[in-house]
Amino acid sequence: MQAARGKLGMNFIRAVVERLRHANKHFVEEVVRNERLSLLGRRSSTIIHDSRIRCRRFCSPAR
């Protein structure tokens, strides 16, 4: 009977650890995805900003 309780406890701990690993993996993947999207947004904003500045310089009438 005592061995059965110990085995039940170990199975419970394994199940909890497995769930935590899965949740952690999902969290890390989500953080990495959000960081990539954030970086893409910042780079896009910089490229558009620089393009507008160059366009204003070359497209504006000469003074």
C-alpha cells in the first residue's frame, strides 16, 4: 500500500513537471514571436521614415 502511494505521488509530480515544461515552452515561443514582430515593426518604421526624408529632399522643388 505504501509503495502504491509513493508511485502515485511520483506520477503526480511527473505530470506537474511535464505541464510546467509545456507551459514554459509555449511562453518562450510566444515571447520570441512577439520580439520578432516588434523588431520587424521598428525596422519598418525606420525604413519608411528614412525613405520619406530622402523623398522630400529629392522631390521638393529646388530653391
